[in-house]
Amino acid sequence: MNINKLNEEKGITLVALVITIIVLLCLAGVVVYFVFGQDGLEGKDNAIIAEMDKTYARDVVAMALKVVEKDREDTVMQPNTDANIVATTDPAAMQPIEQPVTEETDVIDEVVQTIDKASNFTRGADGQSVEYITNNGDRYVVSIDTENLTVTDVN
């Protein structure tokens, strides 16, 4: 009787082995879903990268708008340089000069030129936006309020 008892308790049964393999496969599936699933780590990384790209595009265009605004203020306000008038730092001596708005003074073109011609920013197709294309090919459109020189939206 002792020999039969030893044979029954010796080793792992096939059922226990199959159950262990099934449990390990389930755990592996859960791990793969959490890493590569829609709301997984990789999906969150991609969402964070997209948000960073949008913020970068918004910030670069906003800075360029500030430069354009400053340049326009500098060109509009020029000192009165009449031959009989001595140059002064008095603000009353500064007179605004009207400049007609032409294609040469277009806000969108000025923004794109201010950013850099070698960058990934181009004039938008609608004429009221700037497009930013990332190195991996994602495209973002930065909408601009040309009257107030502000960024209105990034898509």
C-alpha cells in the first residue's frame, strides 16, 4: 500500500499544468492590453506627444505674433525728422504713420517669415492660419486672429 501512495503523490498532474498555463496566458494578455491597448501606456505616450506638439506650435506662433506686433509698432511710430526739429525722446514727437494693408504686410506671411523659413511652419490653406508639420508627419493648424494678433485655436 505504501508504494501505491507514493505513485499517486508523485509529480504534477496534467490538469494542474493546463490550469497554470491558462492563468499565465491570461496574465500575459492583461499586461499586453495595459501596455499596448487604446488607453495603455503607449497610447498615453502618443497623446502626451501630440499635446506637446500642439503646445509647441501654439507657443511658437504666439511668440512670432508678439514679434510681428512689436515690429509693426516700431514701423508705425517713427520720430518726426523735420529739418527744423531737433530729435527728442518726447513721446509727443512720435507720430503714427498710416500703412496700407497689402499682401506684403500680411500677418500670416510675417509670422511664417519671423519663425524661420527652414522650420516646419507654413502658411495655412485658408489664409487665416499657420500649419505645423512635425518630424513624424503629424499636421497641426494654428488659427490666428489677425486683427488682435492672437492664437485662437490649434487643431
